[in-house]
Amino acid sequence: MIDWNEIWRKQQPRTFDEERNRSYWNKRAKTFSRPENVSPYVDRFLNLLQPEPHWRVLDVGCAAGTLAVPLASRVCQVTGLDISPHMLAGLQETCRAQNIQNIRPVEASWNDDWQSLGIEPHEVVIASRSVIVPDLRQAIVKLNRFATSKVCISIPVGTGPFDPLLLRAIGRPCRCGADYICVVNLLYQMGLRASLNFITYEEESGYQDEAEAFRAHQRRLGELTADEEQALRQYLRTGYIRRDDRWQRAEPLRVSWAVLDWSPVPEAPDRLP
């Protein structure tokens, strides 16, 4: 039998270090609250989720409230879990500004003992664009344990949000992680029959100028060599244009996400080891 969990693990683009991940997302926290960078993804994900007023929702990898904030007015309660304290600080700031009182932020990683942090099972658990783990099977089991009615996750299709032309321009391989089909097949092997939908859109987020675009890409890419930095600047000069008073990619990046949801089942040794 094909080990889809092992395939997932081997195709992850980087080694997993919690402190490095925390530092990375802390550095990107400010960009998650900018209204001009909101994509169609949020509305489409919520349309697929179909929130109900009585739900308590556990949002795993909530960032600065991308989904938690719009969910708060549609459900009973949201618990926002994230590894980054800066992301959670942004979420709390938004809650204060908008007088949102039914979101509980919790600093935690995938590896932490969520129960010891006071997290109880919720009607619905979501992991939107946040299943960044070495052990996919373990993550699915954990999501399943904390959901009483539904689990809903989104996984990249192909290169997902990564710009393959940019990676090619700076000479880096496009190792963007395993495709969604690994998740579909692993869920099937685990006895979880998931519904599958797709969210596809053209990413139209932009920047004030070339300097801001450079800084944003630098945060995503991490440390750059001198040659990579020069190549990135050249790519931005040739691949971006001024449109609607924003510095944007000349050809909008087409992004696709697979959205899978399933009903949790009682754990059994032969299904959820």
C-alpha cells in the first residue's frame, strides 16, 4: 500500500523548527492586517463552510484573524490558535477596534498539547492554508479529535500561492510541498470520506512601490544571497507594473486551493493509528 503520509513528508519544502516558524510568521504578521491585500479566498471559503449560529469554531493557524474575524459575527464562538504571538496581537487589536468579544486567542503550535491549554472539542475545526506539518496523519488525527461535527481544511493545488516565475528568476527550485491529492488519498486510507471543492482566483494584492514589493518578497523568501537579491530586483522591474495606483504583477498570479471537509468518526486502531 502506498504510504501517502511518507510522500507528504518527503515533499515538504523545508525542515520543521518551531522557533524558526514562529520567527517567520512574527515577521509577516503586519502584512496580514492590510485591507488592500484581502483576496477573494475568504468569502469563498466561508461560502463553502456555511457557518451556523450555534457553532463553536476552532481556527487552527488563525494568523491575525483572516477567517476568525468574519466568522465571529456568524457563529457562537471562535477559538483562534496560532504559533505566532505577533499574529495573535494583531487579532486582539482588531477585536478591540471592532468590539468583537467572542474570539479567544491561544498561542500554540501543532505539536502542543491543546487540551492542557484549555482547548475543548468544538463543533467545527478549520485549518485554512495552515496544514504546514511534517506528519500529516498525526495532524488529521488531532483535528478529528477536537471536532464534534465537521473538519474543514484547505491545501494548495500545484504551486498554490507561490510564484513559480519569481522562484525561477532567482534560481531557486519550486519545491512548494505536496499537492492536495496526498491529503485526499490519506483521508481515504484513514476511512474519512471528504467532500472536495476548489477555490481559484487571480491574486491581485499589490504594493505601494517597488521597495515595498521587494521587502514583502524578501520576508517570504527568507535570507537572500547577493545574486538572489539582484535577481529579485530585476524580476520586480520587469514583471511588475503600476496598476490602479498599486505595484502589481504584470500578469496576475492564478492561485488554487483545495477545500476538504469531513465528519469526524470515532477513532479505531485500524483507521486512525
